[in-house]
Amino acid sequence: MDNMYQSVIPSPGRKRPRSNLLLGILIAIVLVVLAICLYPPVRMMVHQSQYKEFVTVLSTATYRTSPTQVLTAQVDGQTLSVSQDNAYGLCGAIVKQGPCYISKEQPQREPDVHLSYGIYGTMDLWDVPLENDSNGFSSGVYIHFTSYTENVDFSYLMVGDPLRDLLTAYLSPELNTVLD
């Protein structure tokens, strides 16, 4: 009978089984620290991947639209047929900016420029003021591109080139055919 009680009642020299609570808390802390450390690089990789997809889709739409259909732009109340050179120039100016800022807040007004890539998609551009840009820019271009062939939407905030520069360089009535 003595042996039976010894297995139930711990003797003074026997250690108590340790609680798994401390181990669980330690594992949780390590996982939280790991998640905090991994979030920024993973987010940057996802953003880079999305931007590459945007550039690919925009370039493809520009390429396919130019020889087969007319790229049209509605600018300042006029509808323009954008020349092939200007379509490539506009695409190149956007791509040259590199990965833009992700912005979920689309302006709540009509776009300043609406581009139609025919059956391939549309792109809307807004001139937006910038409040806290570290590079000293006071305005940027909000881009919303919808691809019909890929069934995706992209929204970016391009900082550096104001919309008026893009309009003057590629979307002016002097450089394109007015359709109205």
C-alpha cells in the first residue's frame, strides 16, 4: 500500500510536473516578434509583385491598343485620339516612376483624365495634392487602372510628376487628334 500512496502524493524529493503555460506564453511571444519582423519585407515583396503585374498589364494594353484600336482620352471636355508615340510615352512616364504608393482612397470626384484602351481596359487619372511628402512635392497623380482582360484593378499614387506635366507632354490637343 505504501507504493500506491507514493505515486499519488509527491514526496519531498520529487519534482512537480511543470506547467505548459510558461512554454505557451514564450512561444506566443516568439511568434509575435517573428511576425512583426517579417511583416515589412513580405509587404514590400507583395507590393513589388503587384506593381510588376500592373506594369505588365498597362504595357500590354498600350501595345495592343496602339496598332489595333484607337486609344482615346477625355481631357478638359475634349475626346482625343492619342497617337501611338504619345501612348507609349505616357506608359513609359508612369513606368519610369517605379513602384508608386498604394492608395485605397480614390478621389471622390470625376477624373481629370479618362483613358480608354478599348476592350483592354480603362485608366483614370486625378491630380491630387500631397500633404506630407518627404521629397517636397506638393501634388501627385492618383492612377486607377482597370483591366478587362485580366479582371484586375490597380490603384496607385504617383508622386513627382504633376498631372499637368503628363497632359502637356502626351495628352494635349496639339499633339493628338481631337475627335469631338
